[in-house]
Amino acid sequence: MTIGIIYFSILELDDRKFWTKRTLTGRIEVEATPKSGVLKLYKNGTFAATLHNADNSCTFQGKYAIHDNKLELKRLDLSDMTQRVFTTQYFLDKNNKTLNPIDKSYGIVEIRK
């Protein structure tokens, strides 16, 4: 019984990685499609990129690094897995609160937190 309560409590958490603090949350909407995405960076050097479609969502995880305002998501298959919603390299623009993709064929991620 106790294990079941703990399990369902964890499932109901807003932030699934309760053992580490979220440092950045970004969102992207892909115009003229039912696709959108949420990117979360965590203090322990990991990220979660969630792809939302009209009927489902999938989250892909990996590690990241930030050097000189350049964010690198260290997962080579990220672009393919997220149907080209996310890429692996962004410039961090703190003034405009955006993540600007180095590859301009990708959209800009708006920083929410």
C-alpha cells in the first residue's frame, strides 16, 4: 500500500525530476502544425525535451553544457526524435529571453523561467 501511494505521488509531481532543481524552461510552437515543445534544463547538467503533437507527447532526455552563452544539448539524435522541433545548439539570449538556434532552419525557443 505504501509503495503504491509513493508511486502515485511521484507521478503527480509537476516537476518529474524532484531530486534536482530546474534552471531553465523554454517553449516553442511550430506554426501551421500541431507540434510544440518544452525544454527543461536542470542543475545537475541534464535536460528534458518534450515534443507535443495533437494526440501524444514524448520526452527525450540527455546532458547539456553551456559555454560562453552557447547551449549544447548532448544528444545526437535529438533533432530526428523531436521531428526537427529541437536542435542541439543554441545561443542563449538573456536580454530577449530566447534560445536562438545556430541552425536557422529551427525555431526560436522562448524562455519562460
